Amino acid sequence: MLSSALRTWSTLPFSSRNLRRLRLNPCHSSRPFSVNMSAHTQPIEHIVLFKVKDGLDSSKVNDMLNGLNGLNSLDQVLHLTAGPILRNRSSSTFTHLLHSRYPSKEDLSIYSAHPAHMNVVKQFVLPICDDIMAVDWVADALQGPLVPSPGSALRVTFLKLKENLGDEVKGQILEVIAGMREKLGPNVQLTVGDNFSPARAKGFSIASIAIFPGPNELEAAASDKEMVELQKEKVREHLESVIVVDYVVPPPKTASL
């Protein structure tokens, strides 16, 4: 299953205050909001994977997703989207994904402890989920839109490294993944980083997210055998396990008047 997953893996100084001022909740906007980030911008990526229980009434899942997406209105959140996973390209059984971005680790901590967030987790998430995992990293050198447009396709990859690998090896793996930016092209946004929330990550320590204009572009990249093989050969010997999932950003819901 590891080799199968590997085959599919593929200057504006914004301060936290300025980012909050510029932020606009896309759920309440008539058009997508986009801030083009400079290479010096380092927001926080936050990915949560959920496995909902089998045989659930769809209304309970919708309540969970509505509750999670409603958290986009919190001041600390720059971007948040939650919905069903398009495709598991590894052995994982997760069914839903949340992707969000924050100006800083402090903002992520405030969001995590916020009563609104805690209420959604307690009331709508925990009662219907069999499994949850989360990975957080600094989006080093993020370029392009801060808020992915509806219809964008995300390829999320988590890597669990073999034990007793040094920081040098981890750094080399991070460099390999970051080096894919040039091969993926200017229309694909890629961030990669070292997970800083190990308690919730089930041993996965490196994460990346590639954001394509749409599913067709994602599939085209995944079918590039030369690119995939090059990446796989450079990191395979160091990996214990891989999770790869695809997700499409849903359209924002129209706000009620």
C-alpha cells in the first residue's frame, strides 16, 4: 500500500493584524476573496481528517459540516473549508477533510480553544466520528491566493518516517517535496512543512498540500509518471507509511438574509 500511495503523491510583509483586516469570509461574499501572498508570508496550515461512522443519517454529517464551515467567521481564521474527501489514494479510511489557515501558531491555538470551536467539536463532530487526526505546519514561502477558489482540487499528503532518522534526513525529504513547485508549474500552489502538533498526528511528521485549479489538473499531474517516479525514489527508503487524499473545495453557501 505504501508504494501505491507514493505513486499518487505528488514582497508584501503581511502582519497578523494586516491579514485580519484584509480577511473577508467567503461564505458571506458575492465573489471569491483572494490575497496574493508574497514569498515571505508564512501562515499556518491546519488539516483535519475525519472518519464518520458507517450508516449515519446524512443530516448528522451535514450538521457537522455546517458547524465546521461556520467557524470561518472567527477572527483568527484566514480560510476554512470542510467537506467530503473526493478520493483516498492510500490505505486510509477517512471520509471528510477540513483545511484552514491562520496568521500564526498563536491564532491557531486561540481558534482551537474558542468556545464556538469547542461546541462544534463536542456537539457535532465527536458523536459521529470513529477516527480523527490533525496535522499543522508553517506554510513556508506561500505564494498565490490565500483562499483557494471553489472548485480547486487539493492533494494532501502525510508522511510517517521510519524511526531514528535524523533531522538531516527529514530536511532532505522536505527539500525534495518543496522542489516539486517548479515541476508543478505556476498554477499550482504547494506548501510543505514539519508537523508541530505531534499529539494529534498519529506519528505523521511531514505534510504537504498541493492546490490545483481543478480536478482535471490534479489528475494530469498524478499521471505524470516521470515526475512521480523521481519523487518516489528519493524518499521511499525513509518512509514507514503514507496518507494521500484528494479534496475539492465546495462552493460557498449563500448567507441567509
